[in-house]
Amino acid sequence: MTLPARCDYARVRSARPSTLAPVTVLERSGAVGEVLISGDQLQQRVSELAAEITHDYRDRDLFMMGVLKGAIFFVADLMRGIELECELDFMAVSSYGSLTDSSGVVRILKDLDAPIEGKDVLIVEDVVDSGLTLGYLLRSLRSRNPRSLEVCALLVKPQRRKIDLPIRYVGFEIPDRFVVGYGLDLDQRYRNLPYVAAANGDQGRFRSGG
Ligand code: IMP
Ligand code: MG
């Protein structure tokens, strides 16, 4: 019996430095610009965060809460690097009031399946932009009486922040650019790029689907 060819993810992830010409159908669409964080850099940083969280939560009851949809790959990779017993659930929220900016009025599209009272909850977010979505999530989850509540964000955009928030774990600080890939979308597309790239064009018109 012949086994199917296995995809070499390590090679796929480390490919595509910004100097390479776009080769995939996704990249040829023209919407994907400069690579800001390569697949290798993502994997390296995610491993470091997983090690830090493993250390910090060694005597705790870790409950990871991924924010759909953008955090799916991040939370999946992060959780596999954590060497502790832990739970996983998801919330989905609609964050943008207008095409370009969070209004701070956030709607819960999918809530947690069970109470979190007494648990050590870690919110896992893809990117903190204005911070309004995360601010809402923190308020909502705090009211459910977890034992502790912390945030792990893959990306933060310090120049865009409107409110001060306690973010315990940060993957990368990025400039004020609209980014796609590794879960992050532009109009629901490009989440499947194995790296983080700037979107080309007028970033003010762009819209993310969470
Ligand atoms: P905030 O409320 O302004 O912090 O917006 C947070 C949400 O908007 C994130 O969880 C993302 O879903 C989305 N978002 C913000 N910036 C980007 C980006 O550069 N690319 C894709 N989605 C983004
Ligand atoms: Mg998000």
C-alpha cells in the first residue's frame, strides 16, 4: 500500500520571505503585501509563550478561551505547546461597529458552553487593535467570577490602542497596519496563509470578520 505524500509544514511555513515573488493563488490576488512575521518566527514565539504559560500555570486550573475566528491557529498551536492539563472553549464576538473601527459595542455570537467560576481563564486573542473588543470580553468574563483572568494576544498594535488593558502575554508588537494570515482575515479571506503579512491597499476600507 502506498501512503499518501505528507505535507512538510515546517518547509511551507518557513517559505515565503518577503523577497520571494508571490507564487500561490492567494498571493497572486494582489491583496497580500509584505510579510511581517514569517512562519518560523510565529512558531518560535508561540513555543516561547507556551513554555512561559506552562511555568506560570503549573499550580492552576488553566481554561483557555479562544476568540473566534482569528485566534484558531494561534490557540491550536499554543495549546499543543502547553505541558499541563487544560481546557479549551471559544467565544465569537462581532467587534466592528463600522467598516473600519471598533465601536466598543460588542455582540456575543457564540458564548462559552459552561460556567468559568473558580477557573484560571486565559483569553487567547489574535490581535488587539483599539482594545475595545478585549475590554468588553474582560468585563463580561470578570462578571462570571473566574479565579483569575489573563490575556494572551498574538499581536498588539500599540499605536491604535484606545484603552489601557492588562495584557500579560504578547506575541509581537506590530505597527499600525492591517494584517492577514495565521487566522487573521480580510473580509473572511487569507486566514490560511502560514505567516502574517500586511494587506495591500487602502487599509481604511478593510474589514475583519473576527
Ligand atoms: P479592536 O476591538 O479594535 O481591538 O479589534 C479587535 C478585533 O478586530 C480583532 O480581534 C480582529 O478580529 C479584528 N482586527 C483588528 N485589526 C486587525 C487586522 O489588522 N487584521 C485582521 N483583523 C483585525
Ligand atoms: Mg479577534
